[in-house]
Amino acid sequence: MITFWMIAAAMLIAALTCVIAPLLRRAATDDDERRPTREGVVLAAAIYRAELAELEREFNAGHLSAQHRSEVRRELEARFADEIGAGGRPAGSIDDVATGAASRLSRAGTAALLLALLPTAVLVLYMQLGSPLSLAVEGGGDAGQMAVHAASQGSLAVLVGRLATRLQRQPDDAQGWAILARSYAALDRPDDAIAAYQRALMVSPRDAQLLADYADAQASADDGDLNGVALQSIEAALALDPENQKALALAGSAAFDRRDYPLAIHLWEHLEFVAGTDSEIAGIARKNIDRARVLAASGSADASGHPAGDTN
């Protein structure tokens, strides 16, 4: 299966960065005096611990090389220091709060790592910051503290259950349904993920990103086939937004899978242009374009003919 997960992951990380950065720094009239709040650091530390643990599990399971593991860990540590404002923190505060912890998602991480970590971080932030419909934890109490505790215990399923319960009473929350769908995907519940995406699309039927994510879930439930039921969703996403990066990535991967290399090259070239030539997404696209050109020239595909970023 050619799913181009790393491109999707990079885009999701960029969105998460925009959400988490304000949380980890308290408001101040003087920018030089900004410091991360204690709550922000604790929340970050809980997320980072879970991510580092997941990184080690992926390495021990043989999904990552030693070199890749080291690269991801360095990126995690650097991002943690940046997130909590390492330049202005008291000496040793990182170690005091989260010894051995790491920062959030690495852009260099593998698909399995990213899919496992992102829903946890997003759910914690969603429950901490609230949705437009003011998501709350059942039974009262401080939502942020409970979310941090759940994340630190790796209890993604607990957060998912709470969110699913809340959405039954707030069915018009498209963002909530989308987060629930991604979380189900991380829990290897593709049918539930598809159902959640369908609920999200009932609220926002012309959301190209939702359609692209829905296509990804459909492919996962269809034995990785991007040219089956998922293809219609991919095409619908591109019809709404011809520059949607995930839809372009998936469409290129679908074309590659059916050995339509000229179309795959065209789609990935457009993706490279849309993403910006200096971006990581563009770098992955170029690798895939090079591979497709080699296979197009040879007139055949072999078992190693997968684009960069594919893990299946």
C-alpha cells in the first residue's frame, strides 16, 4: 500500500504546532518576560513522556533503525526545549519536570509512531482547550488535569470514550468527530474511524481535508487499496481543493499503485510546488518522483518500488 503517511504526518504536526505553542507560554506584556506556565510544562511533559515511550516501543519492535531512533529522539528533545522556552527557563527545570521526557511529534518519525502519538496529543489539547462547543469531561473535575493523567498513563482509549460520549450529545461538532476518527484509526478500529468521519462529513460535507482523511481511513479498511472506495473520496477532495496536500499525496500514491507513473509524477510535482520546494513534504515528493521516473523508464515495477514515506 502506498499511503504517503509521512506527508500527512508533517501537515498534522504543523497544525498541532499552531495549537500547542500558545498553551505552553503564558501571556505577558513584555515578550522578553514570557515563561511557560507550570500547567503548560506539566501537560507538555505528559505528552512527551508518552511519545518517548512509544518511540522506544517502535524501536524494540524493529520498526525503526538505531540511526532513525537517534534522529527522532534528538528532534524530540530539541522540540521539548523549544516548546517550554528553554532560553528563559531556570536551570534544570526541564529535568525537574520531565526527566527522560521528549517533545512532541517528530517530522522524521515513521507512520506507526506518528499515528500512535498524534491522536493522544490532540485529544489532550482538545480536552484542555475546549472545542467550539466546550467539550468537558464527564463527571466534572478539571478537564486539563484528567487529560494529562490519562495521557501520562497512555489511556488513549479513555479519552476516546469520553469524546465519543460527548459527541453523542453534541453531534454538530465536526472537529470533534474528526479527532475521534483519527483516534479510532490509531487504535486500529478502521470501521469506527470511517463511521466517525462520516459523521464529521455530515456536518461539513465540503471540507476537502476531511474527505482526504476519510479516504485514508477507507483505504486502511480496504486492505490498503487506494484505488477502491477511497479513490472517490480522494477525487472529491481534489475537486473541492486542487491544492490539498494530503489529497494530492494520496492521489499520487493511488496512481503509483496502479502503475500510472506519468500521472503519479504529475500529482507529486504539483504537491512539491504547493508545499514549497524547501519543505520536508517537497523533499519526500521529489524522492517519490525520482522513483516513479525510474520505474516508468524501466517499464515495470518491482517489490522495492514504493515511494518514500510508505511503510507498508
